[in-house]
Amino acid sequence: MLFAADVAEMPADQVVRSYWAELGEADLDATARDFATRLASRTLANLELLDERIRSRAEHWRISRMAVVDRNILRLAVYEFLYEPTPRTVAINEALEIARRFSTYEATQFINGILDAIKRDLDEQQPQRNVEPEPESEDTETETESEPSAGDDE
């Protein structure tokens, strides 16, 4: 939905209706459908704020020069950081899974670095409450350790 809204420059409500009418999975349960709709609609409603957060950590990159898929993955994850109870590390891992499927290896590293930097900023400013910490395991490696690479934009 975010990709469609970005490319077609359609209003959020029209994108949502169009998506569910033409592309949505018919057997998707109502809870999952409502969750997806809420994430997409509210992400689109907060683009300025989300883009500003991304801009603050995407050094040498303008939002408009990022690949459409990548900027929308970033927007969705930052929306989750700010407004959903999803643990931030989980939101990063979900974003990386989407990037692995729909973008490039380099983009996955770029997205990881930007989201990790934003997560650290937010953790200092407003630690998440009511979120259970994930148990640490020696054989589980976190993917939130790298910094964003500088782009060729400016």
C-alpha cells in the first residue's frame, strides 16, 4: 500500500480501498487486515514527521533519491518505532525481512544502519515501555549493529 501511494500519489483512503479490492488476500483474517490497514494509513498520515526522522540519520541521502521500496520500508519501521507497541528490534528485523525479499543486499545494510541509528536515538529520548526485552542468546546475532553507508546524493 505504501509503495502504491508513493508511486501513484494517491490519497491513503483510496490506496487502501484499491489494495483490498484488487490485491488483498481474501482469506486474510479481519485482525490482520485491520492491522495492515492501520499501519499503512497512519504511516501515510505521518510522512513529514517520519521523513524528518529518517533524514536525520540518512546522511548524504535525500528521501526522494532513495529507492521507493527502501524509503517506504524505512517509513513503516519508523512509524512502528514511534506509535506501535512492537519492540523496536522486532520492527527492524521485520523491515530487513521485507528488504531482503523486495530490495537488494546493499539496501538491507543501508536500511539496517539507518533504523539502528534512529532506534538508538529513540532509546535515549524515550525508552519503550511495556515491551518485554528479548532474551539474549549467544548463537543469535542481532542485525542492528551497522551504521548507514554514505550515499552519493549530495
